[in-house]
Amino acid sequence: MVNKYLKQETVTPSAEITLGAHKQQKLESVIYSYDKDISKLIIPVTVPKCKELDFENVETVKILLTVVQDRKEKKIEDTATIEKIHRRHISYIITDRLNGYQGNVKMNVYLDLKNGQQIDLAEYGFTMVRSAIDQNMPEIEDFYFKSLDDVITELKQKTEAAWQEVAGDLSEINGSIDAANEKINQLENKADEISDQIANNDFRNFIMGKEIIIDEKATMIGKVSGSLVENPHRMFSNMGKAILNPNQFNYEIGSTSYADSAELDNKIYTTQTSVAEQMRQVGVHFNIVEDIERKYQGIFETFGAITQQQKVAVAKSVISLISYGVYAMASSSTSNELSTAPRAKDAWGGVMITKGDKIHLNSRKFTGGQIDVVIQDDGFMYVVIFAPPSDGTAPSMINIDQVYLEYQIKFKMSDVYVSKNNQFTPILIVAPNAGADDLDKYTKAGYYLCRTSAYATNVLNTPINIAFRLEVQELVSSGELPGVNQLLTTYHTNNTSFRRFTRNLYNGVWSVWREIPFVDQVQISKVTQDNGDALIKVSDTETILDRVLASGAGYKTGEATGKTADAPSTSNTRLKITMVNATAGVVDATDTGGVNYTRVISGSAWRDEWKRQPTAKEFSDLAAKVAALESKVK
């Protein structure tokens, strides 16, 4: 039998099912992008002594390929087969899906047995090289998804398996009719879930206007205290007699405490206080917008959202369900109540109280209009966890095994178009009567349009009574009060009436409107250089007159050395130049000795010589001489 795989490698040593850890084994194979259907790996498998593994019982050989491209880890799932002539040999044909990649490839091999057992078998490494003829081949896709047909086939198989489970279970049921019906309902629901999954994974449904559904979970896995690089969420531990506001939590927990709170693994983060009347509180800050953006890069841009306010609006519109969960227990001298609450706009929402002397789940779920309330305008969802207050002896204590946030994103193609349009569609300001509207009320980010000057005249707190467009953006402020910037642009009729004004709202107080000048409305000639140095620097071979005339009209600064031909003294000199036009003006000079001089320019030439101004001492000496002469005359 002719082997068509011209590049075939039999891996040595064999992959061994062992109790020890398997280390990555470097293969000899180098795969080129131009290679097609010729590269094959043969992996012999060794079973431990006194153990048996019938390869007839191997249901699936799974292959996971991992590459790193543009500093992002990307994965491809594939399958291998069992060689017919060597029952303990695995055969894998290198997939064409790697052809857009060049670099190191990690390959993990897994066995799924028919009895439900699973084996993590081996790890290999090989190299992909882009052939010279393929240098213009596009890189591997940012995210690889199994083909739609593969997904549908796989899920349909699961559906059939579920119904086979129905038939098998029914044959085993000897109890009541009610028990049988309950089992049928459970398995029907399971089959329905799989059928729904088929629909939701069908990308063509999205193109046809049907919904895409994505389920996500945010935890503290990988969190490093003091850093937002690995994980955008944060936890704080504080105490107080009353529940603290989100911005009052200022003591971030350590990296070890984050690890203890990341997974449901019986590793417990404990925090407590024995200060009388104080409640131990943990504030959890879930950055939902950042979580979505990191997991689905470009999703907000798809909706036309650029600013943070726009991204928050999109997040609120596409999240159909959101819930938090806390696996924990609390205690004090009086109670073991574990309490949690979500932030709802400017206050904490309803408190969820659970009791128990063991770790248990305390959770809340939100849908519909509740989502707009619990997702704050900064893109966060805040959750507070607290224990009953201490009596001064027994501590107020919280033990946490895991905190998490789950949310479901649901949208369809029409939502993308609507969102993009909404970002730029202004809301009309209509004020038919005096005082009918007030710009002080416009604190929500967005665009607003007052179409007529008559309406503008009736609106309170405008900078000018002309039709305008108003842009509102949110800013930082003090405490829980909103911070706002308003930018008002009048309509354009000519250069003098087209004007722009801006003002801020901070700590509940509006600033005055300030007009933003255009370039042609301000004097743009320089007095000094950008770093503050003199604008005109006269060298030894130049003249002050020539440099001043070359600079044109205006006020400016300069300097000259004492060697300049028309310098007022032999010392270095600082110049203040006032030219009323291009040919006439006055130059004031001060040398390093503090002596002042003045000289006039007229008709592009010096008029007379430098006029030296007497110093204070010279005035004093002259006054003394005059006084002496007057005394002699008398």
C-alpha cells in the first residue's frame, strides 16, 4: 500500500499514559504553508504495565493547537484517528487551518473513552513556516470558530443522544406515571436547550436578523492586587457603622485574597473587625464595559460607540440578564446573616439576606429595566457584602470562597443599525414659551438641537439667544453628584454669528459660560519663543535695526550682544520692541548693568541716537548738587 503522506513523522518516544506530568516534546517536523495534505504525525501510545486499554473503546482523539500571534493566544480544535494497522497508534494529519500562521505551535492530545473516562495524553511542539510563495497570505483569523456545519452536526448529535437517553431511561422507570412524566419533562428541556444552542450558534441567523446570545462570567481569576492589566475587576475590605458608598471603599485586598475569592475551591478569604458597632464590608467593583471589551474586541465600535458614555449605553442595551453570586458565610455575636446588595443609581438596592454556618450561595438576578439601574453610568456594577456589626468582643466576620458576575449579551443585526443611528441623532429642544426649558437640566450625555432662535430665547441659562446645537458629556465630580460638560454651537450664518460656548457642572454648581474663540479672533503673533526665550536674537554681525524691521509690526522681545554695531552699550542687552507699524516704533533696551536706553525708529531708520535714562543714584546725586547750589544762592 502506497503512503501518500510524503512528510510523515513517527513520534519517538511513545506517548505514555503515566502518573507523572508530561513535558512538551519537540517534534522534528517543520510544516510549510504551501504543504497540503502531505504532513502526517504517527503517535504510538504506551499503556502502563499491568494495565489494559482497548483502543476499540476510544471514542474520540481530540487535538488542541495553540499559537501566539500579535501577543494573543489563539486555539484551534481538531480531531485525530486511530491507525487501523497499528491499534495503539494515533494518526494526525496537520490541518490547513494553520496555513496563515508562522511560528511555534503547541499541540495537546486527549483521549475520550466510550465509558466516559478522559485522558490528557501528551503535549508536543512543532514549527510552522510561511512558504516564500505564500508571503501575501493573510494571517490566521483573530478567533477560530469551528465551522458552522461542524457545530450544527455536533449539537444535533447531542440532541439525538438526549432523546436516546429519554428512551433508555423510560425503559428503566418502574415507578409512578408522575415520575415518568417528570423524567420526560427534564429530558425534553435538555433537548430543547441543545436545539436552542444550535440556533444561537448559527451565524446565518444573525445575518437573517435573528438574535445572537452570548453567556459570560466575570471572576477574580488571575487578579493581581493594585493592577488592572490582568483583570479589570476589584475588591475592597473596609468597616463602617453604615454601608459605605462605592467611592468610600479604599482598602484593596491582596493578591492572595483575590486568589482565595476567585474559584469555588474551599480556599477561603477571611476579613473581620472587632471594633464595636462596626460592620465588616467587602465592596466588589465589576467593570462590565471593560470585561466585554477585553473578551470581544471591537464589539462597541461595531455599534458605533466610541466614548465611554456611548459604550455604557450599548452595554445596557445588549445585556438581557445580569446576576451576581457570592459563596460565603458571615457571623457576629448576634447573627450569622450574610447580606449583599447591588448599587442602584445613587443608593444601594434591596438587600439579599441569607443565613448559615457554612459557605453558601447568596445571589441576585436582574432583567429588563433593572439592568439600567444596576449598571452604573461609569460602566461598573457595584456589589457590597457585609456581616452584622461586632459587639466589641466577637468579630464581625466574612468568609468568602468565590464572588462572580454572570451576564448574557443578546442582540441582532438591526440593533447594530439602531445603535449607530442613535449615537448621532439629536434630541429636539422645543420651548414655545418663556422659561419652558432650562439648559441646567441637560446633564445626560447626548446631542440636543434647538432649531429656532425663538425657542432659544425661551430657554433658560443659555449663553446667547440664537438657535444652537448642544453636546453633553459626563465628567468627574465630587461624591455621588454628576459631573457634566456642555458644549453649545450656534447655527452658521456668517463668521461673526457662528460662535461656540462651554461650561462645566461640578459638585452641583454650574460654572459661567465661556466663549471659545476661533483662530481669526485672537492675536497670534508671538512675544517670546515657546520656551520663553527672547523672540529676536541679534548676532555680532547683525544690527538691531535690521532684525527689528524684518520682524514686522507688533510687540516682541529680543536680545543683542555688546558687539552689535548699533548696540546701546558694550554689555549684553535685553530688548523690548514696540512697532506700531512695519517702519516705525520704539526700542527699549536694558544692559547687564541695569542701565536703560530708548531709541526711536521712523521711516525704517533710527531717529537720533540712543537716549540713556539716568539711574536712581544719578538722580539722587543730581538732586544733592541742586540742593547744594540752592543753599549757596540763598
